[in-house]
Amino acid sequence: MTVIIKRVSEQAELLGIKALQQANLGRFLEAAEREREGFVTAEYELGYLEQMQRACPSVIAKQGASVVGYALVVQRETGQDHPLLSGLVAATDRQTLRGVPLTALNYILCGQLCVAKSHRGGGLTAALYGYFGEELSRRFDCVVTDVARDNPRSLRAHLKAGFEVFGELAYGGLVWDLVLCDWRGRAHLPRG
């Protein structure tokens, strides 16, 4: 069965995101599995997922009726309403990229990306971010997210999808790499 990538359009898809998130929360996984497979850290309540979707629908990968991957789209204003995401917004707003303050850029956040174990290694992360960019690059300059340092699989996937590390953040007892994918083209940013 073919995997399709689309924006969230119905409640059942939010429930699919929630189920995939629950299956991949690091606190429920053994250390060896976290290291081998990667994991997600933040758990979003259904009400907050609904709030995110009202502001700007997220990107999902579906196979039949099942959500097999997602990239949560979070506008800066919506991010302020969540304790973890508000920390990401605050840390991002303090950063510069090649001399350009991030506050000067119109950025969107990826609140979390997850791919089902059955679909990992096949380029779905890049496909999700590719569609994310196609859908949002006309409105936003770049996408920003963070990756826990103890999740090297996720960082490799982000770098492979065109992200670059531009800073770090510490919260929740973890150190995070701040990563960004510049949709405007690096030629527009001063070289530092």
C-alpha cells in the first residue's frame, strides 16, 4: 500500500498522531531501543494538538487509514502556549545564524517529527520535511526545531534532510541541538 503525505484534515488523523507519539515516547522505551531507534520526548495532549491544527495543520504520512509519520507544525504564537515549546521559542529568539538574529526571520517550528518503526530508513523523514517546506516556504523563511543530544539517530536524519545546527538549549535535564532549515536560500544570509 502506498504512503501519502498530506496536511491533517480530520480528527482521526490527530488520534493517529497521538497513538504514534505514545508508541515512541522515550520514557516508555528501553535505553538500547532509544539509542537504536530514536525517540520523541514531548507528549502533547489532544487539546493542544487540536489547537496546533486550527492555527496551521501539521504534515502527516498515511498508509491506508494509519498515520505512519508526522511533522507537527507550530506557529510561534501557538508555541508560547506550551511549556516545552515556549522554551524553544525563547531560545531560538536569542540566537543568530551567520550574524542574522532569528527574530528578524519569519520562522515556523516543527514541534516534533516521528516516523513509525515499520517505515524508518526509507526516506520518510526527508519526504515529510520536503512536503513541510513545499507547503510552508511561501509564508515562512525557515523551519526550526530541537533535537535531544542523546538522540543521535534523529540528528542524523535532520542533517540529511537539510537542517543545520545553529545553537543549543538545556531544559528538562537534557541538552538539545537547535536546528534550522533555511528555505530562503543560504545566499541571502551573510556568511559568518
